[in-house]
Amino acid sequence: MTRLAILLCCLMVLPGCAARGVMSVVPPGTGTAGVVQPVFVASNRHAASNTPNALEMLFGQDFGDSRNFRMHYARVGVSIPPTHAEGRIEWPGSAPGPGAAFRDRRADPLR
């Protein structure tokens, strides 16, 4: 019973060691694929280093470990691929393209 409890604890803790996914904005001129759906984002993290603007702080994954007293808001246009089936999770390969994976089409800071 103790071994089972230890195994279950390890199985619950190990996913926290996995690499975090990073979303990057699709470069202009790559064409649109599917429907672009707006997603609203809020962050209260400080930048890890001297990040030049709020968009890079929000979406460049340059977050530090300290909290900011000011909230940063943004609207991100996420492109949904035309082959997406509702309720199904598709995992991209090594380099997801706009026609086969969810991608950021644009990111606009909100004031």
C-alpha cells in the first residue's frame, strides 16, 4: 500500500517537471488558416530582464518570479486550423504551421 501511495505521488508530481509550451506570433505574410478567435490575457508578472514592451513581456515568455502590482492586459488572435475537430486535442510536431496547429495571429496590448 505504501509503494502504491509513493507511486501515485510521483505520478502527480512528475508532470510539473515537463517543459512549458511557448506560443509565438505567426510572422506576417504566412497566410491565414482557419478562423481567428480572440483570447483575452492578463498577467501580473514582472519581466525577467529588461524587456522593451508589454507584448514581449506577456508573450515572449520572459516572466520573472516576482509579482507586479500593475496588471497587463492584451488581446491575442488565435488561429484555429481548419482541420481541427471540436473536442479533440491535436499535438503539433516539431515546427507547427498555421494550417495544422493553433497559432497566435496577432497580439494587441489593452490599456
